Amino acid sequence: MASSPYREEDSRVPPTIDLSTPRLSKFKIALCQLSVTADMERNIRNARMAIVDAADKGAKLVVLPEIWNIPYSNENFPVYAEDIDAGASPSVSMLSEVACRYNITVIGGSIPERSDSHIYNTCCVFGSDGKIIGKHRKIHLFDIDIPGKITFKESDNLTAGDNLTVVDTDVGRIGIGICFDINFPELARLYAVRGAHLLCYPGAFEMFTGSLYWEILQRTRAVDNQLFVATCSPARDTSSGYVAWGHSTLVGPFGEVLATTEHEEKTIMADIDYSFIMERRANLPLGTQRREDIYQLVDVQRG
């Protein structure tokens, strides 16, 4: 697809968010930091219980972690990958059912997806009618080699996605990334310019990069774009081959940490009020201060 720069009105000033567009501009979000075992059926039951509990407590948006249905490993991805498009996914079936039954929006974390000859790290978004309204395949694969700290190469088994994912839901316009996608500010900026109220990143940062970057990246993405950022991690399991950092978090549009947790299995609940986005953008008008005469960001997929 040919490159095309933003129209001036798109790039110079972040779009004015129409708070009448979401059915709810104030609502409760739940981040379900789940323990993950080698028993896939148990993990699906456990996730469902966490979602139901959050819905019972008033959550209208529930977010799950990256790779919540199996232990995170290159060996497991091809073994447990599910065919989402063919309707052969017990994980997706559960998420669809519970979203519909409880009339909530669900950011379904991510699961390994098999499609043709490829395996993707995929996040499905479910509307309150239980239908899939968005599907994000992880764009940036986590390949890292820090001697004595962490060596992991997702690209050994996974294929990278090629598309940005911005979804209109009952609880606003949401931009979706998965874990390592948060490291790339261009992606978050594109979502902001496309009118996202909230960025959701299911993620499983490991111990080394988690301790250094997890919170910094979330707060930076929120500050850069003056919107809400939510992350959701698996709980930490020190006996696992891949140990997640945990610390699922919600950040506000000034970079303030609104809710967070430690590393154990826990669901955190918090309130989101989109009116703070416009307030913060009025307080600090970054959109009108950008120097498009000096630098520009190009959205190659936007017509």
C-alpha cells in the first residue's frame, strides 16, 4: 500500500474526542492478572471466573493478559494454537459467551492463533453482544538477547501481524497492542490520531525488562498522547521457564498511575472518565504545539 501523509487536520491537532460516541464515557475497567498453568482447560475456567467476578462488581470493560490460556513459550505456541476464524477455539468461545451473557466489552488478552501455515500472537476484542469486533495480531515480535539476563526469540515460531487495530466499542474507541508493541511510540501516536480514547496492551514483560521499562513505557505512552493506557500481565510464576513481571496497571492522560498491583494473581478495578482527556489536552495543548513544518508521522494504511 502506498504511503500517504496525514491530512493536515489529522496530524497537527489530535481529533476532538466526541464523548457522545461511546455509550459510556464513565465506566469501570477490570484488569485480570491471571495465574497460568499447564492445564489449558483450567486456565479457561479460571479466566471465566475472573471475568464474571469483575462483571458482578460493575466492570463494563474487562482486559485479560497476553497468552493467558497456556504457559508462554515457543514450544507451546504451535502445540496449542487455535483456529479462530474456523470457530475452533475454546478460548474464544468462552470469551464470546461471557461477554454476551454479562453485556460487557472484553479485551481477550492474547492467545496463539493458527491461520493457514502461520501462528500469530492474537488479541480478540468482543463487543457486549459477544461478537468479535476486532482482532489484533502482534505487530512487533519480541526478539531479545541480553547475555546473563534474557534470551528469547518469538520470531522462531510466530509470524508478525501487519495491521493497526482501533476498535469502536460501547466504552469508547480503543487502540490495541500486545506487549512489545508498547515499545514503539509511532504505533501509539497513530492510534491517538485515529481518535483512540484508550490504549490497551495485554503484555507479559519478563523480569529484566519489566523491572526497567514496564511502568515507564505505559506512563510515557499516556503522556505523549494524553489518553488512558491499560496493561494486563499474567501473574508471576517463578517455576515457569518464562517468568512474567506482573504489575498490571491503568494510567491516566497526565501519566498518573490510577491503579496497579504487584505480581500475584489479582483483579484490579478502576474508574475511567474520558472527560479528563479533553481537560488534560486543554491544560497542556501538545496538539497545537507540534511542529509539522519540521517533522511528520506517516500513516501508510490510512486512505
